[in-house]
Amino acid sequence: MQLVCPQCGVKNRVSPDKLTHELACGRCGADIMAAVPAPLDDASLVSFIVGTELPVVVDFWADWCGPCKMMAPHFAQVAHQMPQVRFVKVDTEAAPQASARYAIRSIPTLILFLAGKEAARMSGALSASDLQRWIQTHLPPGAPP
């Protein structure tokens, strides 16, 4: 299985049976399976989504957005609860190209990517339980929770 390091962007080959362990990036040593949302930008988002074989949930947000700030701890909580899903955050103010590429019209907007392709989209803040339910609804049958 291939996973992209959110720190340096290098692709790492990982045995699927080791996904529950702490995994260090072969280049920078960062934990590529850290159960926290990773901040990405215009330069790193697309390669992360396309190069990561696990499901990826992207939170498009901005610092001035009240609902985004309200949802942030819930997003982090679900990232901790669902280690087989990669969670990333993209600041729409700092990453205007990513926002344009994915036609972000309101924030917060969440996009679930499966195999590098958009599988589901949701706008608006969600509680941790609603976010987890939304993700599980759109994961393929048999995918780990």
C-alpha cells in the first residue's frame, strides 16, 4: 500500500498489516499514520490525495470562519477515532488554487476522496458523531472503520 508523507510529500510503501503501528517516513522520519489532521497547501494537496491509497477526508476551512473553528475539535476527534482514514486540513485563504480546483464555494466544506477521486462532499459544520457517520456511509463495503 502506498501512503504519502504529509510533512515532506514522499511516497512510502507500507505493508497493509502494519497500518496500525507508528510508521516513520523513509525520508523525513515523520509519523505517516499520525491520528491527527495534517495541514496541506496548494503544492501538497493533490499529490497527497492521488498518492495515498487510504481514504482521505479534506476539511477546507479559514481562520475567520466561526463554524470552521467550532468543527475543528470534532474533526480532530474523528481523526483519532478512524486511524484507517487520512484527515487533512486546507486553509482556503492560504491555498486559493486548491479551493478553486475543488470548487469550494462555502466553508467548512468536507470532501472524501477514495482512490484519488472525490466520493462525497458535505458543506457545513458537523459534530464528531455526524462526521463519523457521514464518512462511514461513503466508505466502500468492507472498509475498516
